[in-house]
Amino acid sequence: KLFAMPTGGSVNFQMLPLMIIALRRGPVHGLISGGLVYGLLTCITDGYGLYTLPFDYFVAFGSVAILGLFKNQIFGKDVNGYNLKGELFLLCAGILSTGVRFLGHCASSIIFYETDFAGAAAYNIGYVGFSGLIALVVLMALYGPLAKVNKLIPVKK
């Protein structure tokens, strides 16, 4: 954790490997690895209780599956390195994924912690936005090598 919020949430690199799995394997594996496996394990180890599981963990971490939906546009057949079209799709998918994660945390704050949307948004935007930004910047920097790996070692269907 780079920075922890006082009542839950932190700025870290946890979304980066989940995003790479979704990009390489597609939305179903992204949802399973992010929302189900990582979400459940993190919920248990965080200690906030299983009642927060649906929004703070399944929706929030399952949001990486969105990147998998754009896998073919990001890693097209002819992509063998950095590509402007792929980077733009990656940027849009990353922003959308981070936005869905943000909404999941906001929904949890509203439902379980009885705060209004403005309070939930103010609290969650700091760590979710910064974590998403960090993951997206690193992912976009690694796009060229990831495209080469994707071309050299394709995922078997």
C-alpha cells in the first residue's frame, strides 16, 4: 500500500495485475480473477465483513473485466508493439473500469455506511482515482511489451 485511507481503501498497485489478466484472457477471466477470487480473498483479509463483499469487492475488483471486453481492439491482429489506436482503447477502457470501481465503492458507502452520494464520492474519488491513474499509467507504459508478449505467446482458446 502506498497510502491507506482512515476508514478503508488504499492507493496501491492491486489493479495492475488484474487488468493485465483481463487484457490477456478476456472479460470472463477478468471477472473471475478480479471480482471473485481477488475480491473474496481481499474481503476476508481486510476484515470489514462479508456484508461489504458485493459492492466493495465483487463490483469494484470485477470492474477489470471491462478491459477484457476491449481486448481485440487493444491487441489487434497486427499489433506488435506500441500502437496509437490500442493505447486510446486502453485509456478509455481503463477510465471506464476505474469509473465502475468508483461507483461500486460509492454504492457500498451509501448502502452500508449510510452516507449520501456527495460524501461517498468525496471519500472514494481520492484513493480510487489515484489507484486507477497509477495502474493506467503503468499499463499504458507497458503496452508495447505486453503487445509483443501477446503476439509471441498468444492465449489459447
